[in-house]
Amino acid sequence: MAQKAEKRRIEIRNKKASYLYEFVETFIAGIQLTGTEIKSIRQGKANLTDAYCYFRNHELYVKNMHIAEYDYGTYNNHDPVRDRKLLLKRQELDRLEKKVNERGLTIIAVRLFINERGLAKLEIALARGKKKFDRREDIRQRDARRDMERMRKKF
């Protein structure tokens, strides 16, 4: 009996996002990609560090998401940092656009992954920026939690 080959899970995270922002609400969105972009994502060659979303003509786009050029793409290759359209339901888009127009909220890319059907999905978050003292407090809490874990393992 031939066993089904286990696929390597692709999950690219924006680690800086949770440090700089407080997430209010999260959404899973599809991405409109070209052929060489999805192949590059499947190789794990994408970066979300500076990625954020904006509205243009009532449609949501992600900006500064870097997807490296595909090695075997020849003349069909894509622009690594082009703006890519996100696919959400109209109700979600309207609600997000309304909230972004409020003061202090933005939409950032949190995680890029391949779902079980093989499609690339982007987890986005409606977020509010943290102040410097909030970030320091988070670091203190994380350190205290780590120390408590160490003490628990000792005994």
C-alpha cells in the first residue's frame, strides 16, 4: 500500500505585527495571484514584515507583501512587491472600510498560508497601534510568564 506523502505546511507569519499592534478582529482572505507567485509561496519565499492593506475603489489590496521571483519563471515572472487584490465577501469589505475610516485603526497582514485545498490565504487583522508603554508591559508579562514556567519545571 502506498502511503500518501505528507505535504509540508506553508505558514509565513508577520512576527512584528503582534508586538506593534493590538488585534481588534481577524479575517481570512483569498489572494488574487499569478502562477509564478503561488509557486514561490509554496517554496516558502514570501515576507509579510511591512505588509498592510488599503482600500481602492471599495476593493481591498495588500501592499508591500514581498513574494520572491520564481526561479524557473523566465519572462513570465512577477513583480515581487506588486499590490495584490484580496478576496472577501462584500459585507466584510463594507464593514472593514467603515471601521478603517474611524480614527486609529488599520488593516495588517498577519499570516500567509496554504489551506487544505491548496489555495493561498492571507489572515488579516483590523488593528490598533500600541503605544511604547503597552509594548514594554507586554514584554514584562512575557518575561514573568517564562520565569513562572521555569520555576514550575524545577519543582
